[in-house]
Amino acid sequence: MKIFIIFTFYLISGSVRCFDVTGYSGGSVLVNSWKLWCNYCFNYMAKHDPWTNIINDMKHNQWSKEGRFTLYRDKYGNLMIFIKELNTTDAGRYRIGVHGRWFIEMTLNVKQDSCCGVSKRVMVNSGETANFSCEYSQDYKNDEKIIYKEGRNSTEMISSTWVKKEKFSISDDRYKNLFSVTSAAVTPDDGGVYLCGVQVYRHSYSYSVITTTAHLHIMNKVGSYRVTGYSGGQIIIKCEHPQYKTNPKYICKESDGCSERKYPGVENKWMEDGDVSLYDDTRGGVLMVFFRDLNAGDAGTYRCGVNVSQYMESFTEVTLDVKEDFSMNIIIYVCVLLLIKTLTLMFNVGQIKRQR
Ligand SMILES: *[C@@H]1O[C@H](CO)[C@@H](O)[C@H](O)[C@H]1NC(C)=O
Ligand SMILES: *[C@@H]1O[C@H](CO)[C@@H](O)[C@H](O)[C@H]1NC(C)=O
Ligand SMILES: *[C@@H]1O[C@H](CO)[C@@H](O)[C@H](O)[C@H]1NC(C)=O
Ligand SMILES: *[C@@H]1O[C@H](CO)[C@@H](O)[C@H](O)[C@H]1NC(C)=O
């Protein structure tokens, strides 16, 4: 009886709010506490059992982060709880609050399902359309679909099926249990981590179940040129990145889908890598690629790129034509002619000898 009274008291006074949240292994959850963030206070997060602190600091004014766990202040002043790359071992009871002011209790369930918890990489050229899809469990067919972008110190909603935004549009395919996110004419600033999933509304709280994490890489093409070499000969391709002298530079073959990127790995020194040698000149911001022994297979389009930032690359497209070496052909031609002449001559001499 006593317990019951205490329990009702808590419910009425509202001093402890408890709720359940469900996420997917590999995915994330983003929970709005609907309680106020406190600047320069100890905003904390602890896990049962036994109670252990995950976050308990006031290092930053508007956010606290510890590994995959983040607490931050959203633009309305609420404390947001963000847990990413969920693991089944994360399931359990959490207490989140501001010391001396308020706390809430959250029970986290972590499901495993092939639909959800995927992470993908999307590469798109600057100016072109980015398009990726997010799957969800069919339990969420009728819920709001939502997309966020992870910022340095907060994660903000970009668009949703209920709150349409210009930049990113969502089209929901309820039969396939997925929605596609499209953004026309992306700019280098659009690179980053996008989180998509569904928004769940409950009686007194709401949260987002993030089912897909899309890493959007923007490739910025800054120029293109053509070079011609001769089969059996040598050639140096120069890729100039004067703005990014010391950034990592690479070359890869576009016609092979750029599956193998070659980075010199060392600065200001020739490095052999398969059929080519690479030199990263960090004083001039130039990558030199030396083809020692050209052959017809080397012909194609190459991407000469530089990692500008984690989600942005800049590149020049180089088309390499490899021609048959005509001077070599002429030498062979002359040799064959000479050989025929000599043979005929020998044959004739033989015949004359026999006639005698
Ligand atoms: C959070 O990031 C925004 C821009 O990304 C910046 O203006 C703001 O000062 C940052 N806040 C903190 C507390 O670092
Ligand atoms: C979950 O954590 C365990 C142990 O910490 C680890 O072995 C496993 O790979 C993790 N699973 C995922 C999906 O990250
Ligand atoms: C791109 O978006 C359209 C809808 O605008 C969708 O039908 C298509 O499947 C998407 N493509 C990819 C690769 O996601
Ligand atoms: C350059 O960026 C790509 C992704 O865009 C990444 O896979 C690669 O590891 C980066 N390379 C270096 C040397 O930082």
C-alpha cells in the first residue's frame, strides 16, 4: 500500500517521468526529454545496474558527449538524448537529468532486424542530385518519416514527411517499407552524416528511431584535361591542388569505378605502387604519377583527387590516351623489308651457284 501511495505521489508530482524507447542494433535513437537543458550545469546520464555514470560534466555550454552517447540542447532549449551505433548491450534503464533540478528515467530496448541499423556511403558530384533510401520496419508504416543531419555539437531535423523542407525531399514508399531522400544540386557544404528513420509520438514524449545512417561525400570536380602517351613509353601525369598542399592526394581509375585509390603515403619522395610511381609534392601541392611502361590497358579516365575534409573531395579528371608507337612500327617495317631483301638475295645467289 505504501509503495502504491509513493508511486501515485510521483505520478502526480511529476518528479520522475519514466518511458520506453526502442531502437535497432547498429542504428540510433534521438529522444526529446521535453525538459530544459541547463547551461553550465551538470547535465548527466547514468545507466543501471549498478548505476554508473556515462556523462556527467559541464565542459561545454550546450552539449556533452561521451563516445556514442550525447546530450545536447536543441534550438528550443530542450535537452536531447542521442545514442548512436546501438548495441544490444546498451539495452537497459537510464537516468538522465540536470543535477539538483530534474531527472527522467528511460528504458531502452534494442532490437535486431535486417531492415534496420544500416550505414551507407553515398558519393555525389557537387551540383548533381543526391539520392539515397532509408528502410524501416513495417510497424512504422504510418508514422512520420524524418531525416536529421549530424552537426558538430547538435543533430538537427532537416526534413520530414510532415514538415517539408525545400532542400531535402522525402518520398515514402509504404509498400516497400522505405523512403527515398533526394536533394537536387548539392553543394560541398551538404557533405556529412545524415540520419533517417521514423518519428514516434507517445502520450508524453517523442523520439526518433534512426534506421539508416548515410555518409554523404561530395566530390567537387575542378577541371579536366587529356594527355597522350605511347605504348612502351613513359609519361608523368601532374595533378595540381595548390589550395590543399598537404592534404592526402590520390589517383584512381574512373573507368574501374575508382575501386582502387593510390595514395603516395609519404611526402616529397617517390613511392612505387604497382605499375606507377607516385610523388606527393607538398610544397607545390602537386601529385605526380609516373607510368613507367605504358600499355594499352592504361588508357582511360583517371580521377586525381584530394581529401579536403572528411566529407569533401576535390578532383581533376585526366583522360589518358595510349597510342601505338609509330616510330617503333617503322623500325619493325624496315627490318622486315631488309630481311626479305636479304633472303631473296641469298636465294638468287644460291640459284646462280646451282646453275654453275
Ligand atoms: C555549435 O555549433 C554552431 C555552428 O555549428 C556554433 O555557432 C556554436 O557556437 C556551437 N556551440 C558550441 C557550444 O560549441
Ligand atoms: C556489440 O558489442 C559487443 C561487445 O562489446 C561487440 O562484440 C559487438 O560487435 C557489438 N555489436 C555491434 C553491432 O556493434
Ligand atoms: C531516387 O529517387 C527516386 C524518387 O525521387 C526513387 O524512385 C529512386 O529509387 C531513387 N534512387 C535511389 C538510388 O535511391
Ligand atoms: C579520404 O577520404 C575517403 C572518403 O571520402 C576515405 O575513404 C579515405 O580513407 C580518406 N583518405 C585519407 C588518407 O584520409
